[in-house]
Amino acid sequence: MTKLETQGDWLVSWDPEDPAKWDKKLAWTTLWITTFSLTMCFVAWFLPSAIIPKLKALGYTFTQAQLYWMAAMPGLSAGFMRLFWMILPPKIGTRKMVTLTSLLLILPVLGWGFEVTNPDVPYWRLMGLAFLSGIGGGAFSGFMPSTSYFFPKRMSGTALGLQAGIGNFGVSLVQLATPWLITFGMFGFLGSQQMELAGASSVTVWYQNSALVYLPLIIGVAIAAYLFLRSVPVKASIRQQFDIFGNQDTWWMTLLYIMTFGTFSGLAAQLNLLMLNLYGANNPDIVSGAGTTAQILVDGYTLPDPAMYVFLGPLVGAAARVLFSPLTDRMGGAIWTLISGIGILASILVTIPALTPDTSSAESLRGGFTLFLWGMLAIFLFSGIGNASTFKQMPMIFERRQAGGVIGWTAAIAAFGPFLFGVGLTIMSPTLFYIIGAAWAVMCIAITWLRYARPGAPKPS
């Protein structure tokens, strides 16, 4: 018997804690293929966040509230889909799960590529595509537990941090690449669109490119997953997987991951619209009118182009997750979760004054926007650190079978971040919403200190 002996998709006698029963090359091959697939998953999940803020400029007649709800829908669907994906690794294995998930991404990506060319498309159809985009978010709760089966605990922080962090770069990729991709007729057979910009002439764009360009990559990674991946046998019935709910640490870690990944995903999905509504063309105190007839009411103020900034937040958060993951393996996760909570709290408090723009002068608006932007980037930074540290904690707190379930569960609940941010920013002021976020951070700081980080903590991790 060799370490690579298989029965169908399944490995035989695999144990990452025993060097004689662990194949390092296979583990890292699995990590890189699943990570590329996860990056495409995040592209599909956050593709609506790059398209929806531009729909009005492309001639769609949706209200601001409708756009917030549409941007929130991928988060709602991803949260529910993660509850399904979290049970898949022990049931169908890594190979089938990654292959089928990659193929499912074709549905929303292809759909957005065609529907973004038609301003007459009914609202319900775009909402349907926003719901399907949640497939990309749902996959996270299957991919991460699956990866945890391939690596020993001493490497879990690095492996999970690399996969999640690089996967998170998919958010920045779609937001950074979209403004460039739409400038030429790559898929010109679907026609072009006129985009009306406030205070400027209309420009010709090809918005279908923002989606369709990813189809070859998605198909390619699906083929690679089928050819090269295998599955680790982890025996757990659905009923056994749900015994995690009898452990109080499942609930504490869920609250902590809402603070970290819920914040990351929620801000990543809504930052574009929030920037437009506070300091951009959607603020009626700054801009009067619409399209080419729009006038900037504050002399000397130049509207910020969200495309120049929104990718930075997810980029900072994803990079922090990657860079701090090795540190969590060295120092433990709890101390970094504590630092994350304190940093998020401080960043929110610094940002709150900028959520009420001072429109009395261009100088005041520019100063407020600068504070807003740097505050957002700081929140992304500390949420990324917390994303790395919490995923180091979970394999240390729980035994291997439960750790996979807890990773899937906490990720599922935190995936509601884009939905909660969208709803919160629709029904209340940004200031009130951020005050609630600050209170949540205070609660999580207390939990981390009392349960995991203080000397003599019940569950040091």
C-alpha cells in the first residue's frame, strides 16, 4: 500500500499528522487547484458588485433601494448555500465538489454577460442572477473544510490563510479589472452600450466583457479539478456533522467570524454604492440632475470615481489574510483576533464622522472623502487579519471532524455580510449602522479576551 493508493476518488490511509501517511505534494497540488477555483468563485460572487452600481448610468431605471437590494442578494443566497456546501466534503469528496462547483459558476457569469446588455430586462431576472451569484459564496464553506483535511494542524493557519486570502483576491480582481475590460469590444457580437456619466459626455462601453472573460478560466479549473484532485475519507453523517451545535465554542467563533469576514464581505459588496451615495453622483446635495445634464453643486469639487478605489479595500483585506496567516501559526490565532477586534473598533470610530459629508465647501468634501477612504481601508486591514486568525483558532479548538463543520458553519453565517450591510444601509443611516458595528466589535473583543486570549483562558488557541 502506498500513500497515493485510492479507491475511486478516495485516498486510502490518509493522515496528515503521520508523515508516513501524508503526501505533501498532493496536499499542495490540491491547495493550489482549489484556491484558483475559489478565486473564480469570489469573482462570480462579487461580479454583481462591479455591475450593479453602473446600471443607472447604462440606462436601467431602478431605484436606489432596488440597487441596494440587488447588491445584497448574493450575500443572502451565499449564506443559505453555505449551509448546504458545508456538508459536502465528507459526502462527495473534494474532487467532485470542486469540479461541480466550478461548472455551476457558468450560470451566473454567463447570465450577467448577456443581461447587462439589455436595459429593458425586468428587475426579477437580474435579482435571479444576483441570487445565482451566491453559488460562488456558498462554495467557501465546502472548500475550506475540505482543505483542512489535507494539512496537519501545525500548518493549518498557513494553508487555510493562503486559500482564503488568495480566493478573496477574486473580489479585487473583478472590481479592478472591470473598468479596463469594458473599454474594448472583446465580445462585440453582443453590441455596445452608452454609459452616461455625471457632468461628462457619454462613453461607449462593452460591459458584457466584465463577465464573459472569466468563462475560459472557470471551465479550465473545472477540468483540472476533475483530472488531478482526490478526496480524503472523513466519515461523518449529516447528523454527526451537526453535533457541533452542542459545543459553546461553535457559537463564540461564529460571532467572531461575523465581525471579521462578515465585515470584509459586506463592505466589499456595498462600498461602491456607499461611496456613490455619500461622496458621488448619487448624493443630491452634491449633484443635481442626471446623465449629461448633471451639475456638481459644490464649486471646485470633483466627483470620485469609485472604480479607482473600491478594489483597494478587498485587496488590503485579502493581502492581510495571506500575510498574517504564517504569524498565526507562530503566535496562535487568539492574540491576532484580539488585535483584529480592537483595530476594527478603532477604525469604525475614526470613520463615523465621514459618514455625514460636509457639503459646505469642496475642501470639506475632499477632507471627508479622504477620511472615509482611509477609514474603510483600515477596517478591511483588520478584518483580513481576523479572517486569518479565526481560521487558525478553529482547527486548534475542535477535533478534525468537528473543525471542518465549524469552519463551514461560521463561514455560512458570515456570508450573510453583504445582505446585512445592504439591508442595514437601506433601512437606517450609515452612521447608525456603523455604531451598531462598533458595539459588535466591543462584544467580540470581550469574548476573545475572556475565552481565548487571556492568561489561563479556557480555550487558548
